[in-house]
Amino acid sequence: MNTRENLPLNGDELEVYEANRDLFAELLQGAEDIQAGLGRVVYSPLIAAREKTGLSYEEFARLLGISTLTLESWEQRREQPTKEASTLIAKILSCPDSIPMPQP
């Protein structure tokens, strides 16, 4: 069974959908898609910004003025970046050369 385009489902629809799912077929299709190169990796803007700077995990945390534990929480979406950090992340993504890099 294919997933519906107009999600979310209400409670009754979800119950019917789950009862009729073929999880093995979905997993098999997913594996075939990955093998065919149809999968994609979705990065959060935070991870993309860190990778764009070329900074190490520790250096990037220092640039944002946070601990590496906080950076990890933000990257894993357990916590949200502050408004100031979000602004800096957006700036890094749009103009990485304009950001002063931290000194070791």
C-alpha cells in the first residue's frame, strides 16, 4: 500500500492504514531505492553550516559561543538554537566568507 499524499490522517484513517500496511514490502522498496541511488541525506541547516565552514566540531561550537554538548543537542534536534545562533547559522550558509573564524 502506498502512503497517502494528503497526510496527516485522522485516528480512524490511521488505524485502517496501519492495519493494511505491508512493512516488509515498504522496507524492501526502501532498500531498492537506496541501492538505485534514489535516497537522499537531509541535513539540518546547522550541520550544513558547520560543514560549509570546514571547522571541527569544537571550533564550530566555539564560533557559536556554546559547548559541544549544546551543539550536539541542537544538531540532534533535542533543543533549538537560540535566535542569535540561528541568525549566525543563516549568515554562514549565505555568506560563509563574512564570518570571522575563531582562533585556537
